[in-house]
Amino acid sequence: MFIPTTYTDDTFSISVKKARYVAIQGTQFNTYVTLKLQNVKSTTVTVKGPTPCWEQDFLFETNDISLGLLVEVWNKGVIWDRALGYHYLPLTSVAYNEQESGGRWIELEAQLMMRGGAVVGTTGPTGHSLLLDCRFEPPFGKLLALN
Amino acid sequence: MFIPTTYTDDTFSISVKKARYVAIQGTQFNTYVTLKLQNVKSTTVTVKGPTPCWEQDFLFETNDISLGLLVEVWNKGVIWDRALGYHYLPLTSVAYNEQESGGRWIELEAQLMMRGGAVVGTTGPTGHSLLLDCRFEPPFGKLLALN
């Protein structure tokens, strides 16, 4: 899907699996997920219903472990899309792993917490949750170069 | 496009007209604009080239004049989209106007400025600019109700 061009950065892999919404109106939801890291973002397709399933994988490279990934879930409208919740994932919390696991359910929160111009977390439970699988890929390139 | 259902809120109208990009690689740009107000957003179509033309109109209602509209310009990629620039428009700076005007060129900047968890402005010139026409629509509903 994305071929790394250098081996100086770490490859971060994130799989957006599915969500569970609590609201009664969740049956009418039509939602998608955006992933943002600094000034780049990517977006899943839009899926209907209270338990949408995306199973979409994203890869990116970074050499700055102090960053975090901002995950946003949006309900698509005819003109306006409405944010259902946010989750902030510090890259320091992500482990190296050769293979995908089953993922982990994370809670979506209503608001971003900022410090010094940057997102540092989220607050305010929404009851909605999202199943993500995040990992850093082991640096095969570096190992191969040593052999 | 959007029929107001109450007359307690003001109707804010924004027309996203066109952009001019300075970078040499602008010829390969494929860009779209997002408009965000609190937890709602809307997005233009994606248009190719260094001087894209959208001419898309958006309407929304608000009763909180202390808010601001965050305008983001994104360059669409195969997997990742990259932010080209931002502009923050405080609603207090928007006048009442019955008709659309020719609009106003605004400068896009590289970074958001935050205070207390909210965007308050932008900083860092990019050289890119965007032609917008923003206005509050006069409250015809209220006037009619008085007649």
C-alpha cells in the first residue's frame, strides 16, 4: 500500500477495524474515521449503522516519537459532518510488533485537550468506542543492512 | 441548499471561490477546502492545479458570535492528504450583508495558534491565498414575523 523509501524513519501501522455507538440514533449513523499526524491525514470509507466495520490499514513513517496520532470519528451529513468523538494516541504508547493482533477497544471522547498549541489528550466520555490495532513494524531494513 | 428551521440563530453564509498557490509543485496539486465550526465541518470537492476554482456555497446557523470558522486547505494524496495552510475567521469580523460580494483574498498560514484549548488564529505565511466571501444573512424571518 505504501512503500517506505528510507530506513531512517520508523514505520507505524494502524488498522481501523470497527466501532460501537451507544446512541439510539446510531442506527442512522453513517460514519468515517480520520487519522492525523502533524500536517498529514488519511480517511476511511464511510460505513452505515451503529456497529460499522472498516478493516482498513494505514502506514506512515516518522522519526519523531514525541508526536501523537489524532483519531477522529465523524458522522457524515448531507452538508455538514458532525464529530462523534476523538482519541489521542501518543506514539510512545505504541509497541513494536511483527504481526497484527486483534486490536484494542478505545473510548472516544467529546473534546480535545490542548497544551502549548498541540493536542495532548481528550476528555469527556461519549460512550462510543473504536477497535484499533496499532504497532510499529520491526526495522527489517536496518537488520538486513547489517547482514 | 439548507433551510433554517428556527429564527433564533443567525445564518452565516460562506462561499469558497478559488485559490492561488505559489509553489512550483502547485501544478500537481489536487486540493480541497474544509470549513469547521466547533464540532461540525463541511468539505468542497477536490480540484486540480495551482489556481483551483470551487465556487461552492455553505450555510450554517449559530447563536454564538464568539466562535470562529477554521478554514483548512488540503492537498489530496493517494493515501495521505497534506495540509497546505489554515485561516481562522472570527465570526465577530463578519458583517451582515444581503447579497454576495466578490469576496476577499485571505492568506493561508502554516500553523494554528491555540489558547485555552481553542484555535484563536494562525501564524507562518505560506504564500498561498484563498478567495472567500463570508457574510451573515439579514434576519428576514424576524422582520417578516413583525409585519
